Amino acid sequence: MNAHYLIDAEHFREAVFKRDRHSCVICSSPAVEAHYILASQLWDDGGHYLENGVSLCRKHQLECNMTHLSLKQVREAARIQQVVMPGHFQEANYDHWGNEILPNGRRLRGELFVDDEVQKILGKGLVLDQFTWQVKYPRTIHLPWSEGVGSDDRTLRDVLHFIGRRVVVTMKMDGENTSLYSDFFHARSLDSRHHPSRDWIKNFWGRIKHEIPVGWRICGENLFARHSITYEDLVSFFTGFSLWNERNRCFSWPDTIGYFNILDIEPVEEIYCGIFDQKLIHEAYLKKSQGRVCEGYVVRLEEEFDYRDFRKSVAKFVRKNHVTTDQHWMAKEVVQNKLKV
């Protein structure tokens, strides 16, 4: 069977058992379960790939579900060399439920973390104390007509999930994705090392952190330093674009704006609000970007949504040739953007 071949769901168990000779890949006992290495709920297509399945006995299936066995251990036991992951995942070390494991052994809360059944299993496995409150902002998928798609980017096949629904479209700002909590702040990569461009946001966060409920986070763009676009008239060096609660649920846009107003956080510039309409959205963007250098725009559902539904709720358009240099902005001299006088 070819690598990365999606098997019909009804034949997944049969194919996995056949490859593993109906034996648990860990202990060679009779197999009772065709186990998904990465939980099937993480996949848009169900994850029925031979390389995402292993034959397990009941004992070792439970250990995998409780994440006592790493994905690497399971793959090696089954002699699986081809690693398959959901398209919205990045290269990282994950547990069975899609929670990223950091080099220090701590884990980030993934899209299934708050699920009651997952909580029950992880609690039984006594691993909940390994998790932090930190959440990595997800990769935003490109709209089908996006022009600046890179080799490692993902593009939506269609926009049917937006049709007939109210959306908010905002300018995509060229800064550093930053998340603010009551007790911590970090960049999208969770890179918290010192950089001069982060001094301003650290002071800004220090002024508002006591107003952020425990477990909540504010996500936005740190625009202090120039990346690929020079800003000459910013209202603030931080513009917010989403608000999340302790259940990892993104607030609706109206509720987000209301909370930003309380904290005096400048929201990203809105260019369209209404029923999704590709033509009207793009026309609004072209009108707003006239005479300006813009990166693109972001479409999000106006209503609230769960972290696990992010890839169905948010998408972006990036203009052609947005990035014009191979050198990362953090490796260059810091050039401060300017605020509106």
C-alpha cells in the first residue's frame, strides 16, 4: 500500500491488522484495536492512513491514550518510517491528542485538550500537571485566491464553510503575533528570549495584565519593529485581533471589541462586516489599501468559535511578493515604526 494513502474508514482496521499480523506492536499479544497514532478527531479526513494506525492490545491502547507512550515509540514499534500529520499541524513533537510537547517536557494545550473525555483520560494518566496555560496561535490557512502562498503554507480547497455566514474582515498587519495572559506573554513561536522590539509590548502588557482573567488570553500584533512593511501612522504598537477564554473558545467579534474598549486596546482595522461575499470583500480591501502598502486581509467568523474549529473559522489573503528579503527581521537592526501624530 502506498504511503499517505487514505484508506476507506471501514477498511482501516483490516489494513492495519494485516500489516501488523494481528499482533500488538508493543508486546506481540493478540491485537484488539487499530489505534490512531494521532487521534482521528484532529483530521479533516478522519486520519485513516496506514501510517497513522497501529495494532494494539487493550493494555497498550490505554497507555497510548493516556500518552504514556510517545508517538515516536509507537511508530518505531510498528516500524513506521513515514510520518503523516494533519495539514494544519506544523513540524513539532505532539502527543496522541495533538498537544505539542516542548523540549523541556511541558505541554501546550491543543485543540482537543478541553474535551471532557480527553480531560478524563489525561487525568487518569496523571499527566495534566505537565500542561501550561500557554497556547500557540494556530497557523492561518490561505484563502483559495491568496497570492502570497509559500511552499509550506496550506490553502483552502473551497470556502463553503463561510457561505451564508456573517464574517468580519480585517487588515492583516505585518508584525509579530503576540499572546498576552495575566501572568505571561509570548510570541507565536513561544520564543520569549529578549529582543529590543519586545520591550514596548512588555511594558504595555505590564499595565493591563491585572485586568486579564486567569486562563484568558489576548492575541494581537506587536508592530513596534519594521518587518517587511514600514508603518508611519500607527494608532498603537499593539493591535488586537482575538480574545480567548479558559475553555479555549474565541469570543465573538462584538464581545472582543467590547473587551478591547475596556482595556483601551486598539483593534485591527476592520474593512468589511456582513454576509460572506468574496467579491465585496476583495473590493473593500482594494479600496482600503489604495495608496498604502498592505500585507493582505484576514476573514473570521463574526460569532464565537472553539480553538479546534479555528481552521474552519479564520482564513487569510496575502498579497503577492509580500516578503522581499530572505533575512529574518529579528536578525536585522531594529527599525521602529511610527505612531500617528
